[in-house]
Amino acid sequence: MKIGILSRNPRLYSTKRLVEAAKDRGHDVDLIDHLKCYVVMEKGNPAIHYQGRTLTGYDAIIPRIGSSVTFYGTAIVRQFEMMNVFSANESQAIVRSRDKLRTMQILSRAHIGMPKTCFARTPDDKHEVIEHVGGAPLIIKLLEGTQGVGVMLANTKKEAESILETFYGLKVNILIQEYIRESNGSDIRIIVVDGKVVAAMKRQAHEGEFRSNIHRGGSVKAISLTPEEHDTALKSAKALGLSVAGVDILQSSRGPLVMEVNSSPGLEGIEKITKVDVAQNIIQMIEHKATGKSQRDLIGY
């Protein structure tokens, strides 16, 4: 097969591993910087141009779209879909997962456990919102944050009110979430590929930090999942329509609670700690699904 990997940085661990895994299995691989692509739309002939040539002949693509370029990146993915090229994650599923509010709404409808979450836009609501999530301490998240950036812990009600008033004044969209004390600064990252859990690790924040992201200095270890954690990860990926997903779960007294579902999960930490070849799992999924491509009905895209 001919596979295109949409990535802006060929030196990233995840990008390099996907290239290696695809080549090891005998596929032709191209790295494509999606921001340097442009689309041409005309009757019956959707096309993508890149570095002076028209991109043709691809059987599948693997989108590694950064959160800061979601709109443009998913437009390129969507154009490949219009050309009947299989995508490891569909454009609409990526868009859903990048919108934290939409993600929580979808998970709520699917009866999947999550921290109590509120979304409001006016300072008049701040007292009620704080009470709805169980009072302080509580978590405040920017909707567009990633890797722990834009996530704040308000330890007191007064502190929470001050932060909320500031963001409301700036017209910034935020989520207010329940703080799960018993998680003790840790969470679980679970990788789901093609409806199967392939790897899982526990991330622990370093002392004095409540965010467990590896990018923020958190430590990691391999972990065995409970049946409920396993099922929650699968249901979350399915609810968002993701074939490849990183599901972040908090362990709580009332069961697993989903914090986030990532459509481009990093591979470095979890491959190194679990010794699982996640990249190869992704390539095998593409081999299975891209054969005799039958991209789902694109009406409404």
C-alpha cells in the first residue's frame, strides 16, 4: 500500500515510529506537511497539491494533526476522504475529539463516567457552577488547551471565583470540572486501536503538581486495567468514532472517569514503558480497513 503520514515534524518519535512500522511491513510511505498542502475543488475532481505536485495514488493516510491547526489539518484530511482515501481517523471524529465541550457532551449521552463538568459564559452563574461541581477545590480548563497547558486548580472558592471572573471578562471559553481527590495526581492513558485496547500506562504527577502529563514531568509505569476501565476506554473511542485513540481516565471511588480522548496520542512514553509496538498495531489496522476501501457515506461532511 501507499500510505501518507500527515505530520509537520519528521523528527517526532511518533512520526518516526509510524514510518518505521509501515516500511517494516512493506508499504510505501510519504511524509506530508499538511499545512503546506492546498486543495482544489471542482466538479467531480477533488484534488490536493503539495510542493508543486498533485497527491495521487494513496491507499491510506495517518493524520497527526496538532491541536493548534485542527481546522486546516482536518480540511486536508476531509479532502483525502473525498478522494476515497482511507484515514486512520476520520476528519469528523478528529474535530469532535478536539472540542473538549463536545467530547464531554457525547460521553455524557453515552452514559460514560466523567468528572462533573459545567460550561457557562457569564459571571452571574459562577456561584451555582462552583456548587454543581462539588465546590472547591475544582479544575478550570481552557477549551483549546493541550498537554496540561491551560488547566488550573482552584483550591478555594474565592480563588475559583477570581479565575472565573477573569476568564469571563476576557470572553474565553472554559470548562469547570470536579476535582477527584482520590486520584491523587495520577491518571491512566489507554491506547485503543480498531476497537481493541493495545496498551495502558499510569501517569503520576511529580510532587507539588496536579497534572500528570509526561510533558509536565510526570512519571509513568505500565498498568493492568480493571474490566470497567477496559470497557470505558473502548466505549469512549467508539462514542467519538475514533479508530485510534488515547483515552485518559481518572480512578475514582465511583469508577473510571474519562477526562479526555485524544485523536493523535503520543507513542513515545507508552511504547517505551509497556514495550508494546503501538505503531505496528496502527499499520495493521490500516491494512485491514483500507483494503477494498469503503469510506462511509460522506453526505453531511
